[in-house]
Amino acid sequence: MTHAIKRACDACHRRKVRCDGSTPCRNCSAAHLACTYNAIPQKKGPKGSRAKVISELRETQRQTSLAVRVQNRMSGIPCAAVNTNLNPTPGLLSMDFAKTCLSFFFDNLYAQHPILDRNVLETQMAQMEQNRDSYCLMTSLCAFIMLQPGMTMPPGDTQNLDMVPGATIVASHLLLEECLRVRKGTDYHDSVNLNVLATNFFIYGYYYGMEMHDKAWYYLREATTMAYMVGMNKEEHYSHFERAESVRRRRLYWLLFVTERAYAIQRHHPLTLQATIHPSSVNDDPSDPLYPDMNNFFLLCNLFRPIDDTFLATWRHGCRHLDAQQVTGLSKHLLERVNSFVQEPNFVVVQQWLKNTVWQLNNGNSEDAMSFQYPVNTSRDLLAALANQFPSQGIDLIGSGLIPKLFETCVHLTEVLPTLPQQRSPYALGPRQWLSHLLSIVEAIQNGDCRFVLVLLSKVTEILPRIVNPMLQNAPENTQFKLADDIFDGFGNAGMAQMPIDDYNQSLPMDDYEPANAMVLRPSMETDFMSVVHSPWSQSHETWPSHSEPRGFS
């Protein structure tokens, strides 16, 4: 048998006195009040401050989620007040999103940046908000990953931001802001570890991808300085760690070594690290399931080993510091490092780019490999490699750094073409056809970015006057017009008028060929590197040195 639950009338409820539940009740009759039961009963449960705290927490976490912050930033809505205590923002970097970025890194970028241990990261990720080094590493890694082609917004995004252009860039920027803010609360310079150095590398990769090269260089230089401070340039440093961490520290040292040299060539920066430890090699960690895919990383380390301060001094100031024997040795080293292996197109292009760099240092060397036929041979080899090794399906090369290096090869070939005689057969393949094919590749993969083609055309307009030559470039095949070997014309060169020697030796230094609107036409650098050094290998320069500065590499 059920009993009706007594209910207080409205007046007694408001006065907080006991009501007998009758109509009218005794209290209302005594006080001469209207006795009503109109108020709607409220649900039982926590009331007052406890309920408000729970609601406020839920709303705060919703407002601090990455998707909501991206939406607010793109809509111009001010975000919530910045966390002034330098602690991680709750809910900004969710576990699901961190796992997605981690999977993307190990599936697509680990072979180029083999510096992290997946098992260790997954363990640290569970407690990352309690460990600032781990949190900064994950936020910087996610910021870097969000700039990669093919990466999407976090799972469970209710804002449909995948359909909004630029959402991933805004998300990347917010994550980097979070990383830098939380990092201010740590003395990471006093406790340099693998997480700290990797965080610096990913911050560098972010700024590299955003083409903010001064900041990118700052964080790269900071990483190389910290690596030097803790003794990573000495073999005994690696004996203090377990094998897995020791291997990844060594790989990180060589990744910084290669990246620093690429920037030094491209932007005339100084070096910090030297090749004072054994390089990473295949099978350095048999427990690493992905090491068979890292052959190109190990080859890249060997490619950049000869690049030292002497080489860079020559690159910046001319051939006063490097003799012909050294140039020839560098050329042979670059050739030997590659011929015995099958490489990906990106690696082949980096190798050809370095060979072109060495060729520009040649100053009258008589060896065939370093003659004016050299850019012609390089373009031929490069075109063959690209044709044979590019996949047949669609290729996503935007931001990979291949376009600037192809562009560089086109420029070198354009400079040499005026010095070469015309082909006798109109159907024979030669340097002009190779240049045409390379240019068509640049046009096909530039994705609407015309800067490379425009700069190349400006170089062509500079070269065109040299092509207008009233003298024959080839002796006639008709024996009727064949001249004796000892007959000289007024030029003193057997009828073959040649350009002045100053016009021949354009490689040291090459003429500055920036167009008038160079701020608009300068190509972007990429690299990864970063595909390879992309950091990030990552992936535009504000200055072009007179050496026809090589562009970024991936």
C-alpha cells in the first residue's frame, strides 16, 4: 500500500516552515495567507554551490577544447582567459587526438625522423598533464603534424572544421602557443633530455613549415647548443643510457647535424655540431620494427658528413679556401654514396642538389665531372630518376621540397645552355629537351604556385642576349665547307667564336637573378627537410645569395 507524500504549500516552502499539507494549512490560516500549491517541485540532488561548480567545470572544458578554440579563433571570438599559472589547459589536448597524431607520425614521418620510441611515448601520454616535458613534447609534435598534408581535425569534431580551409593551420598555431606557454614554467635548459631536444626540433619544424625561418633557426640552434652542452658530440655520452634511448639520442644528433648543414648552405648560418661520433647505421636497434625503412636517413647522414666549416667558408666567400682536389673529392663522395642503392625520388633530388652545390665551387678544374657539361649530366640523371621512381598514381609533392630543387637544376642548366652548340639532329634528345621536361614537372606539381616558373623565366630573359651569336656554333657537315685545322679567322679561334671567359665562369659567383618584384617571386623552401629533415625535413627564403642559393630540401 502506497502513501501520498506530503508536500509543503508554496508559502510554507518559501518560509521554510513545516506544513501539514492540508488545504488551507494551519500556518496559512493563522497567518492569513493564500495557501497554494502552484510551484513546480524541483529535482532532488546537489543544490547550490556544488551543482554550480560541476556545471562550470563542464562548460569550461567544452570552451577549452581544441575544436571550439579553433572555431572561436577563426570567427574572431576572444578565447577564454589565458591560464596564468603556466599549467596545461585541461581538455585542450585530448588523449584521442594525441593518439591520432602519434599514429600519423609513426606511419608517415618516422622513417625520416627516427628519434622517438613509440612504446615510451604511449606510456608518457597517459600522464602527460602531470609531466610538463611530456606535455610539451606532445603539443609540439601535434602542432608539427597538423601542418602535414593529409592530416585532419581531431576525431569527434562537432564543428565540421575539416570543411573549413585553414582550420588545421589555426589548430597547429594554438597547440604551439600552448607548448610555449607551458614550457615557460620549466627550467628545461637545466635538465636537457630526449624529450626537451625533440620538442625543440618539432618547434623548429613548425616554424619551418610556416616559413618563419628566423624563429625556425633560433629553435634549431638552441637544440644543437643544448646537444653540445650535454656532451652528445662525445661517444662516452651514449654509454649512460639503455640501448633504445642511446640509439635515438644518436639519431637525433645526426638529424640535427644534417638539418643544421642544410640551413647553413641555404641561409649562410654557422655550424655547431661536428662529425665527432659514429654515425647511425642500419640495425643499430634490432628491436625497432621500422628500421628497414630508414635506409635513406642513414644515407642522408653520410651525404652531409663532408660539409664542414671549410666547405661553408668557400661557399660563402669563393674558392680561396678549397682547392680543385678537395672539390673533386667531394664530388666523388656524393657519387659513391648513392650509386649502389635504390633511393626514393626525394633522396635522389637531395643528392643532385648537393652535387650542384659542389659544382658551383669549381674554379677551372679540368676534370670532366666538374666541367660545364656537369649540369647537363645532372639534369639527365635527375630526369631519369624521377621518371623511373615516381609512383604512377597521383603524387602529393606540395611542401616536400622537391620543387625548389628541381627549380635549382633548371636554373643551372639554363646558364649552361648558351655555351653548348646546337644539336645536329632535331630528333635527338639533349639538354634542351631535358630542361623542357624538368620545367613541365615543375609546372605540373606547383599546385597553382607560379613563383618558380616566373623566376626561371626572369633568368631566361637574362640569358637570351648571349644566345644571339652571329657565328656558327657547329661546323657544317658538308665537306665542301670543311676548313683546314690551321686556318683561323679574325677571331683567332678557328671560326668558332667563343664567349669571354667571364661569361663562362658564372658559377663563382653566379649572377644575382632576382626580378624586380623579388619579394613576391622568391620560392619557398620546404623541407623535410623534414620530408627527410622535415622537420619536419619539413617544407621561403628571404635572401638569395649570389651563389644561386639552393632551396630547401625535404
